[in-house]
Amino acid sequence: MRRISFLLPLMSCSATFAFSIISESRGSNVQRATLQEAKTRRSFFGTIPAALGFLSVAAATTNAPANAAPPIAIIAEELGYFPVQNKKGEVVYVSQRVSRESSKQAIELAKKLSEQGVYMAGTYWCPHTSRQKELFGREAWSMIKYVECSPKGYGADPKFCVAQNVDGYPTWVFPGGKQVGGERPLSVLANEIGFQGFREELEKNLPPAMGSQGCLRS
């Protein structure tokens, strides 16, 4: 209906223009005016497909979601991290949120690790870093002291990673300088700090295992 109402005024103007030419002409001028009318009509109707095409594109653009994600955001979502802007106006990346629910023993383990000053160093782009987070689950992971080693990661502290000679991700850094590299079952981390009674079989819905345990520093 919008297209028809748009075209009617134009068609009316074209017809009025041709009629005026014919009314004011005499003799041979009538023939020339008739030819001119035909040309005008052909020119006018020749523009209709282009006009309709333009309206279709405009309508599609108008009806498109205003919050459609750009290609980089779509790619980032598939990879597991997203672009955001920091306070300096720079584009940095943040990992997707941990989705798995934590067990009670995982929460207790996370508390002990934090209390003893244990850090986990990783990067937003490393899938093993992401999997280690999922092994803890949402609630437990929120208690872990995490250091982002990539300069392009949100809240990054690459100087810490250089000072600790972190050469792969994730890396668990314990007080006194001891390190445990790669993603680890929670039972291994429990043994490292003397946390007794952790039962790995109680951890359910774990993410699929990967072929390797960590990512090398790029």
C-alpha cells in the first residue's frame, strides 16, 4: 500500500504534464507533443523498478534490528570472548561468563585457594583457561584470584605474568614461587594446598576434555 500511494502522485504529475503540452500545441506540434508524452511516460515508468528497489532496500534497512551485532562480535562469540571498550576508549576482550553451577566442595576449594594467596594466570583467548574456569563453576570461580596475561584482555596485568615467568596458560602460581601449568582437575589443586576430602566423582556435567592441557604463550 505504501508503494502505491507513493507512485500515484508521480503518475498524476506525469499525466498533467503531457495533457498541458497537447492542449497548448497546434498542428504538427500535437504530433511532437504526443511523441514527447510517450517519451515522458517511458522515462517515468522506466524509473519505477529502480524506485521500488530503493524503497525495498530502505524498508529492509528500517526494519532491521538496530542492535545487530557486527561480524567481529559474532566471531568473538563463537570463540568464547567478546570485544568491550575500557575507560581509555580502547577495545579489549573479555571472556564469556562461566555457565556451569559450582558444587559445594568446589566452592570450599576456591575459598581455600584464595585464602592461601594462590593465583591463576591465563588469557581470554585460551580455551584451556576457559575450561579451567568451568571446572570450578560460577560461584567458585568468582572467588579465585585471576590474572589476565594478554595485554588485549580486560583488566590485564601482563607485568605480573612476566615477573612470574608464566610461559603457558593457565598457570597456577602458589606462594613461594611454585607453579602448576595447564588446566588441572580440582582434586589436583586440592592436593597442592592440603585440602582434604575432595572427591572428583562428585563433580557433574563437566565440560568436554581437550587433547592438550594448556596454551603456549604467543
